[in-house]
Amino acid sequence: MHRPVFPAPYRHEHAPVKNVNEVVREQLTAGQRAADWIASRVGSWQFIIGQSVLLTLWVILNITAWIRHWDPYPFILMNLVLSLQAAYTAPMIMMSQNRQAARDRIEAHNDYEVNQKAEAEIRAILDNLAAQNAAIAEVHAMLEELRGRLADRGQPNA
């Protein structure tokens, strides 16, 4: 009778997973951070409400006779201000979206690496379990053989 061989304990041998947020944050320039900040503010309800209030005040103050009109109807100065705002805001939003797309690509690659590592670990764990099952089957066969020998000697089963 030989001793059953159990598999060696599983060892994790892979590089640590990267935090995508830290990787992206390390690469941002001041201009990129500013573009992200502007895009996050312009794309909010606070901005829409604030701009609506400001434009309403602009129109009311230029239509009523309370103060001297600085931009009478048809509000050419207001159109110029809004055009300038759109001209600068749109590219900043696009820069922010491009950076988000790059971040998404890094995150997708990171997810792929994590999935590869998980698959390798699961495969190793399944191999380890299969080896343990084989060793347990050997132990079970040995026990059955010992029971048979005990029964042949006339001793009661344990």
C-alpha cells in the first residue's frame, strides 16, 4: 500500500491589479483637469438653471426702463456672449469626452487582465480540486481494502 499524494498548495503568481482611477489621475495635466471640471459643471442642472436665470435677468433688465439698456433688443451682445461660451465650451467637453474614452479603454484592458488572471486561478483551483478528489479516492480505496482485510480476519467492521 502506498501513501496518497496530495497536491501542493496553490500560489498566486501574477502582477497586482491596477487602479484605473489612479493611473488616469497620474497622467492628467492642469489643462485636462480644467476641461474635466468645466465639463462637469456645464453638464449639470445647476448650470442650466443658473444660466436660465442670468439670461432671463439680462432680457428683463434690457427690456424694462429700470436701468440704462446696455444690450437693447435684439440682444446682439447676449448672442455674442452665448456664441463665445459655446465656442469654448464645446471643445472642452469634447476633450473631456476623449479623455473619458481613453480611460474607458484603459479600464477595458484592465478588466481583460483581471479576467485572464481569474481564469488562470480558477483553472489552477479546479486542477487542485481534481488532484484532491483523486487523492481522496485513493484514501477511500485504501480504507475499503483495510475493511476487507479486517473482515477476512473475522473482526467486526469499524
